[in-house]
Amino acid sequence: MSGKVARLYHATNIKGFSEDELVLKYAPLVLKMVHRIAPIVRSVVDFDDLKNVGYLALVQAARAFDPDLGVAFEVYCKYRVRGAILDELRRNSPVTRTVYSKWKKLERTIQDLEDKLGHPPSEGEVAAALGITVNGYRELLDELKLVAYVSLDEISSQESDLGEFTPFQLADLHQVDPAGQVTARDLQELVRDRILQMSPQHRKILTFYYYEGLRFKDIAALMNVSESRICQIHTEAIMALRAFLDREQSLVNKR
């Protein structure tokens, strides 16, 4: 345990807190995370239910916390709370084969268009390639928004032998994996460089949401569009980013 982490651990004495004390002290952290995803999940999970899931994960994180991990409790807690929220979303809205097929079709369309056009395609160009209207395309983005809710350092997806899609994968903080850490750093650099090449609209939303921690509501106010529109653009940006990363991975596998 590092001296700094040890001092923080003994100063907070996490394991000595009662459940009520934990919730009182760390409620702002949990609520901030819940509020950030509320626009995406409000049609699937009740806000109060999600908040309670977060509080339960908070208590479990405090009981399981090991300062020898070398991270502050707040960092560990965020992983546990976010993981619990994503688990709750999976239980309430499993990704069906139909949704997965739509996801992959749109992903391929976006990447094929960029290869053909030499620049990130506009929503009009994507809609035309899909043979639907722009409004129809936006409705499709709304349908896929839960799948797209994934942080940039967890961008890779997995497909089982049965064709089932597992969109969310969380790192296990208890496992030390040097190779995995190197891979994660390489992925972060690839994602960062790719974001810089994306359209200004996509770049702004990804930067505001993932790097500056703004909520969709705040981003909507800054960009003078509706919150639902920000959610759609976020989904589109994640689709484009994942399409690029999937292609990069396929190129690596062919080497």
C-alpha cells in the first residue's frame, strides 16, 4: 500500500462506517453517476431503482475494499457502482439478436461509407445508404442507445458462439495484468487519436461527456440542441468509433 493511499484509507476508515453513514457520505458520487445516464435509461429502469442499485453497490464496495489495490476508495467505488448499474441494465434490457443485427449493420454501413467517401459520413449519407429517412435513422439511434452506452476505455465488445452480444465488460481491479495494462494504454491512445479525426459534432460530445464529465443536459445547453438529440449523436459517435476499432482489430488479426 502506498503511503498516500494508506493515509487516505485510515483517514476515511471506510470499513468502520455504517451503511447509513456510507450512503450519506458518498450519495453525491452515486447520484452523479445515475444522473449522467438517466437520459439513456429512463425508459428501461426507474430512476429510484437505479439509485438504490447504486447505493447497494456502494455499501458492497466499502465492505470489499482492499487498500492494497493501490487506488483510492472513490476510484474503486466508481467501478463497482458503474458495474452494478450496467448489470441492472442488462437484466432489464437484454440485447436481442435483432438489436445486435441492427447494430452490426449500422456499424458496417458507417465504416464502409467512410472508406468510400474519405471522411466521416453525415447522418443524411448514412440514412441514404440504409434506405431510410433521416428521421428513421434517428429512431434507429434511439433504439440502439443502450448498446452504445459504454465508456471509451471499455469500447470492445464480445460475441458468443451463439451470436449473443455482450456490450459491457468491466475490468477486475483485483487482478494485476501487465499485458492488459499495456493493451489498455494502446487502446486509449488509439481512441484519442481517432476522436481527433471525427466530425466536430462527434468530437465535442465525446469530449464533453467522457473527458469533462458533463451530463447530456449540460451538453445540450452548450450546443443549443435538445437533450434527446445529444443522446442520438452520442450513439452515432460511439457507433463510428466502434466500427473503426473493429476494423483495426480485424487488420491486427490478419497479420
